[in-house]
Amino acid sequence: MDSFLLVGAAVTLLAVLAVRVSARAGLPSLLLYLLMGVALGESGVGIQFDDAAVAHALGFAALVVILAEGGLTTSWRELRPSMRLGLALSTLGVTVSVAVVAVGTHYLLGLPWQLAVLLGAATSATDAAAVFSVLRTVPLPRRLTGALEAESGLNDAPTIVLIVLVSSDTALEQGVLVTALVILGELAGGVALGLAVGWAGAWVMRRAALPSTGLYPIAVLCLAVLAYAGGAALHVSGFAAVYVAALWLGNADLPHRGATRSFSEGIAWLAQIGLFVMLGLLLSPERLGWSTLWMALVAGGVLTFVARPLSVLACSLVQRMPPRELAFLSWAGLRGAVPIVFTTIPLAAGTPGAAQLFDLVFVLVVVYTLLTGPTLPWVAKWLRVARRSEPRGIDLEAAPLERVAADMLQVTIAPSSRLHGVEVGELRLPVGASVSLVVRQGEALVPEPRTTLRHGDELLVVTPRRQRHATEDRLRAVSEGGRLALWRGPRRPAR
């Protein structure tokens, strides 16, 4: 146990420090964690780990925590306008993607139909951890971030059911129609269970008088895990249940919301680190060769440049969007640990070719994450979908803010913003909201009503929680229309 704690603490500390490196490079930290696992494995330090069943169980447990954190930290107000598109991407989009990848890899690479369908299913689901960590650093319109977050939170459910059915040959016995009905039924049941657990949990938490602040985050996270376990017991989608329950709880007016968010983020980071390192340990580099790399490049090319754009195009019939936003959605289908975790299902079931599938998906994820992850900010600017002056919330563990139910916003005045030259008193923020601090060229100053704002300034704005969205709308209005912007601001764009 002492040796385990020594190695575990050292690896975790290195992984935490790696976040800084990945942030500067613009890469999802999962790549560094995967490489750390490979370095610790049989070809590096020599740690032996080849139990696919254990990897499957631990991987699902980590995904539950990651999805719970995603739901708890997602704003329903921002997600709601894009929920229809996100739901279409997680169902219709996955169907189109699986079909295209399966057909393409079967004829281009000669994969058996069962292995081709498993490859399409495993790689068609976007990764919640990658989406939540990367997209929240790119200032995008709400409809884009909402659609991508909803897709990554919901597409695990139908994908898992499909992989389980195909791995056990049940899908061939039941037929396409019955398989589709089973997937839709489990997804609907999981959503219903998540809503029930979220509503009941919020009702209980608002009335519970727990003796310690630290107990509230534990209770909320346990409610989300309870939704998953209940879904597994009732044979409905536990992954849909945990995400929906966490989304409800994260947007309910619960005590100590700041502490809950911070706790869930910390636990989710720990789950991601453990998950990615474990998957790296499971890889045997000796099995990899030029053929695996070639097949991964071809399969990833079909997925990235054919299957993903076609799936987004099909879903645009459900909710129309401008072509440049559809193009960004096509490029932003981030894969991460989720496809690799999904390959442990056929690996644990002993499906023929499962080891080849694991190696193929592992290499595909690494190569195409290196391609898409760092280029997302550039693609967003090139397609003109980025918003440089977007006010963004910051998470605080300040007890006074919790007691008065207030939030703090950090606003950066971009070179194109018309906030430049506006006095603080001319912002006319909603009642109760105020600019508490201005950071200019690295120096902080307490503003007065006559303080003039400049390009490059960072504002810290304190606002009552009930006025937060009105405050954000007002800041956007002045940023786009200048000091003479009407109180309502400019007409809001379609979401």
C-alpha cells in the first residue's frame, strides 16, 4: 500500500503540473496522461496491466464522474436553445457517422463488418472531458457551445448500447429496427430517470440542514452517481441519467453552489487523470506497427473529413444554422478517452479482433486530437464564429458571495469592443451590479463612476445571481453599440 501511495501521489502531481504544459500548447491534457500511462507500462517502467474487464469497470466509473461534473457546471440557459441540435447530433448524427465509418473502413481497409461497425460506434461519440476542457477556453456563441456540450453529454448512451449489442452478436439476431428501438427506449428511460432524480434531489437538498458545508458537494455528487446506478438497475441508460440529473442539480438554487462546483471539478480532474493513465497502461506498444498507423490515419480521415461533416449536415435539417457554424461543428467533434474506453467492451467480451480495434482507436485518438485540438481557436477565428469580448463567469469559493447569492464576471475588453472610451457610470448596469475592480496593464485599480475604460482592460463585475444574465446582456450591448446602446441592448441573434 505504501508503494502504491508513493507512485500514485507522484503520478498525480506530475499530471497536475502537465495541465500547465498542455494549456500553453493548446492541447487537451489527455494526450500527456495517455503517454504517461504508456511510459509507466510494460515497455517503460514495467508496470503490468492487461485486465480488460477491470479497465472496462474503472473506465465507466470515471466517465460517470466526468459526465456528472459536466452537467453540474453547464448552464441550462445557455444549453436550452441548442438542446434540439445536441440531441439530434447524439442520435441521428451518431447513426450517420457509424454507418459512414463502417462502410468506409470495411471497403477501404478490409475490416470485417462486425469490427467495422464497432470502430464506427466507438469513434462516433465525442468526449465530454475534451469538449468541456477545450471549448470553454474558446469564446464561442452560446448556441455552438451548447450544442457541443449537449452532444458530448448525451451521445455516450446510445453508443454504449450499440457496442454492447454488436459485441455480443445480439444486434445481428434482433435486426436493425429492434436494435434502434432498444437504443431509443434506453435513452428515453435514462432521461426520465435523470429528471426524476434531479428534481427529487434538489427538493431534498434545499430542505436539508447539513451540519457542514463540505457535506453538500458530496451529497450532490452522490445523487448524480445514484442516477447512473439506478439506470443500470432498471436497464435504462445510466449515462443519460447521470448527465440529466447533474444538469438539473447544477442549475437548481442549492446551498453552497460554488463549493459544489469546485469539488466536482476536482474529482473530475482526478477521474480523468486516473482514466487516461490506466488506458495508457493497457496499451502494448509492441503490437503497434506501420500497418496500425496507416489504418488509423485512413479511419480517422473517413471519420473527420467525411462522417462528421455528413452527420452535422443531416442534423442541420433539425435546427438550421449558418454554414460557417456548421463547418465549425464538423471540425469540433473532439474525441478523447471515451472511444478508447468503449473498445474495452468488446475486449472484455472476447470479441474477435478486439485487441486490433483497441490499438487502432488508441492511435486514431492521439493523432487526430493533435490535429483538431490545437487548431480549434484558429478555425473559430477563420470561420468568424469566435466572440472575443464574451463575458465569462469565474468560479469562486467566497462565502460572502454565496450568502448574498451573487456571481462575479470577468470581462476582457477586446480591441474591437466599443467599451473603449466608455465611463464606468455610463454602463448603466442592472440594480445591484457594479464594477468592483479594473485591471489595467497588470495593475489593479478601484474604479469610480468617471473612470474611463480602455482596450485590454479586465473588469471584475459583481452581480446578484438573479441579475446575472441581464448584466451580461447589458455588457454585450455596450460592447457592440457603445455608450448610446439602449438599455435592452441590440436585438439578440438567433440561437
